[in-house]
Amino acid sequence: MNQKRPFILISNDDGYHANGIKTLVSFLKDRADLLVCAPEAGRSGFACAFSAAIPLRLKRRHNMGDVEVWSCNGTPVDCVKLAVDQLCSERQPDLILGGINHGDNASVNSHYSGTMGVAREGCMKYIPSVAFSTSDYDEEADLRYLRDDACRIVDKVLAEGLPKGVCLNVNFPAKPPFKGVKVCRMAFGSWVNEVVKARHPHGYDYYWLAGECRNDEPEAADSDHWALQHGYIAITPTRIDVTDYGFIDTVKGWDL
């Protein structure tokens, strides 16, 4: 590795073979030393889950050009933990990236997202971390139009750093041209029509979890969902500390 170039660890929740992660590597391979460690298959919805009940394995895969690629049989968080401990012992990452995810992780999707799990795990290791997602759900979509914006964000984070306990959730609209960038808060939303019930031929009920994310404040122009729906790149600074400091004194005043 070139010690003068930044060192970036990249993971995702779509698998090491996914179009989005290959695209992100193509953006950054000429400006940084890269290492890929990602799940061996899709792990969407695993959030910050890690594997405590099964043994984990790392498997070396074919490089992406000169970029070393590993897969793990666990979750996105497992990938980050193993990569930092086992693959980065001689040099810790300057930045950890998740994505590019196929499907946005705005609003409450952030809490379920394995892509955000990557960023949160990096953040908890005090490494600047960013999650990239696109609202284009086509897993084979040509995402090259994201290059300039993604690289600009990466360069800025490498230059400026991020506060302790803060990572970035970056969501792109489905298609260009983009109107610009909005730094915004997470929208309040709800998952609705989540459960699909069916009857098995053997005589029992079974269920699929599906549904759709509903924006519960569609007119809130300071939110990430509004930004995406109006053609803006949404950047949401996300804190690891979820304490509601404004409510602490109220709870202290309860008669408990």
C-alpha cells in the first residue's frame, strides 16, 4: 500500500459481488488504497446485528483490479469487525464506507439498514464512516453518474474528519440530474402493509415480511425524504448517542 494515500475499507449489505460496491471501488481506486470485505450474499435489513452463535469465515475472492476483496459469511457489521481486526492489523482505515446500496436508506429505513450498520460500526470504532445509498432499486443500474458527488463527499470527510460519534447517511435520488445537496434530518416514517399471510399446503399459516415505507410528514422540507423526492442528494449526520438530552430532566422529575 502507498502510505501517502488514504486507506479506505469498503463493505455493504448486498454482497461482495454487488454492482454498487464494484461501482464505488471504481470511483475511488485511483485516489486511495482500498480493501473490500463484504458479506458473501445479501444481508439487507441486518442493521447493526453481529453473529454470536455461529463461527465466522473469511474467504479471499478475486480482486477488483488491484483491490483486495474478501467475503464473510456473517453480517455487514461482522465484515467490519473482522476486517479491522484481521485484515487491517498493520494499518487502520482512515475511512469506512458502506454501499453503494440499491434502495434508499432515508427516514426509519436507516435503523434497519445493513449499509448504515457498516457506517455505525465504523463510527463506534472512532473511524470516520459514510453510508451511500441510491433510490434506484435496479441492482444492475449504471451508477457512474454518482462519481463526482460521491468522490466530493469522500474527499471532504477525509480532509475535515467527522465528530466523535457521528457518521453520515448519504442518499441519492434515483436519477440525475440532481438539484444539489441538502443536509437534513431524518424524516418520521412508518412501515405499512408489512405482513403478508399465506396458507401452506401442509395446513399451516406462514408469513412474509414485506410492506412499504410511508413518509409521515411529506411537506417537511428539512427532511431526507423530502430532499430525495424533490431531486436533492440528502446527507443526514447520524449520531451513535441516541440519548434524548432534552427529555432527561423531565424523566428525572417523574415520581419513580
